[in-house]
Amino acid sequence: MLWGYFAMDLRRRVARARSAPDLGASTIEWVIITGILVAIAVAVGLVIYNMVTTQAESINIPDAPGGGGGGGGGAP
């Protein structure tokens, strides 16, 4: 009875080992695809960041009238 269990367990392990390369190849493909998508997302994010930064730096903000240095001291 015990030998039958070991034989069945050995067959199960051999079957799992034979199917493992297929699972490994699929995993590698998903890792590559995910890496490419992350790289594209980073590139798009950098382009958007640079565009926003350039536009923000081109905004001309005039100085406040009278110098704008009021500290609210209370004495006129």
C-alpha cells in the first residue's frame, strides 16, 4: 500500500516537472510584456511632465503694485 502511494506521488511530481517549462515560458513572456508597458508609461509620464513644466515656466507673473513687501505690521 505504501509503495503504491510513493509511485503515485512520483508520477504526479514527474507530470508537474514536465509541464513546468511551459509555465516558465509564459511567465517570462508576461514579465517582458509588463516591462515594456512600464517603460512606455514612464516615457509618456516624462513627456507630460516636461510639457507641463515648460508651460508653467513660460507663465509671466507680474510683480504686485507697490512692491508687494507688506508684512502686516499694523503701523502706517
